[in-house]
Amino acid sequence: MMRILGIIPARGGSKRIPGKNIKSFLGKPIISYSILAAQESGVFDKIIVSTDSKEIATIARDYGAEVPFFRPPELSDDFTGTNKVIAHSVKHYQGQEIDVEYVCCIYATAP
């Protein structure tokens, strides 16, 4: 059983600020701050990034997060809410018969 799952939703298609999740901020990709904050908290059994972007996935893995799947297109548009993205991530683990007791959403641009 996985008790506590940290999920960082980070799609690649931002229109207002293209590439915002991986833009450099004080010398590091902005998503790295959320990943590092989650790691430093010591709270999570697993920290994952839910993304549709290979570039975001590579950076997330470089900073120690897992990217166990790529988010499907129907969950990667401008209109899909966070709840659906989080539910998709939890269902991924339930499909592997891994129970998730608690979930925390950590936004990529607001650690």
C-alpha cells in the first residue's frame, strides 16, 4: 500500500506563458521547486508529475520525481480541471492494485 501520493500536474500547452512549468527561475526550471519542496517535506511515499510533455517529463525525472505515464489528450486541454487530473493519477495506481490513502496536489508553479 502506498500511503501518501504527491501529484504535480504540469501540462505542456500553456497559452498565456508558453513553457511556464519549465521556464528558468533563479537558475532552475520552475517545476523543480515544487519537486524539491515535496522531497524536502519528507511527507510523501511517492512524488509524481502528471504531464503530456516529454520535455517536462525529462526535467521532472532529472529532479527526482516519477512520471509513470503520460496524461491523455482529453485531460490535457484548457478546460480540464485539476480534480480530473488527480483522479486519473490515482486510478493509474488503483489499476495496479496499489491503494493510495492520501493525495496531495502540488502545483508546478506554486510550491
